Amino acid sequence: MRLGKNKTVITGAPGTGKTSIIKGLENKGFHCFHEIIRDMTSKAKEGGKSDVFVSNPLVFVDDALQFNKDLLEGRTAHYKESLKIDAPISFFDRGIPDVLAYMDFFGQTYDEAFVKYIEDHRYDSVFIVPPWEEIYVSDNERLETYEEAEKIHHALMNTYSQYGYEPIEVPKDIVPERISFILETLKKM
């Protein structure tokens, strides 16, 4: 593992425990970049025209493509910041490929500029947290049903695989054990 530049993504469908893992890693002293979509979704809902419960946050924005560009730029900013910090590893709560996975899931089109973000900003490893019905909870920013979360999981696996990653599935377990699995796996890489 290269010190100072190792970039590791923790991804997965909504409600799988990613944020708890990221918080646990941060509590252990690791540098972590937090997910930005929850804040963006909340702001979009506040300014949006719809009060209907739907799973796609893009119904609350006037320009879905711009929303996704903003998301790409935010995640790219995290990526670039990770190159400047003095830390042995940076963890990311979702990566740049997640944007395209969600766009694919919701049937949105995108051009080569979106693909270029993925090609120009490579991560060193990707861990995917599988859907787990027993811990799944929806809320004001997590709008998907559990069934949609399962489909999103497959979209994420497909997108990361399509762009040359081999996502490592994190076992369903308590947060400390999930963190231990990730750290032990990284030591072996």
C-alpha cells in the first residue's frame, strides 16, 4: 500500500451501513471524506416543487444533469484533496463511479465528459457494502425502498466492474467487524 496516496472507496446501496463504517474509520483516526449527496438531496427537496414521496431525488431539481455534474465535481474535489493530505490512506463514502451507476439506474443519459471523470480519477480499492434488510431504514434523504436498494447495489457492481474495478464485498456484521475486515484486507493488498 502506497503511503500518502491510497484512496479507498466504501460504496453500496442506500441503507447498507456505509456511513457507520466511515464514522468508525474516522474515529480510529483515518482521514475520511463524507458523502455529499444527502445534503444535496435535502437542499433540492427544500427548493423543489414536489412534495410527493419518490425515490429519485432528481424530481426535486430543475436541471438533473447539472445536479449530477455538481455531484461529480464535489466527489472530484474530495479526490483531489486526498492527494494533498499527509495521511497513509483516505476513505471515501462513495466514489466518482457512483454518479454514473445512479444515472444508469434512473435511466439518465450522459456524455463522454462524465466517463472522463472516472477515467482520470482512479481509486486504489473499492469495498461494497451489500443490501441488508435487517438494518435498512429510509428517511427524508434516503428515499429508496429496500427493493430499489438491491437494484442499486447491482448497478454499482456493474459500473465499478465496467471501469476496471473489482469491488470487495464487506460481510454483513457489526460495524467494528466490518472495519476490521476492510483494514485487514487492505494490509494484504
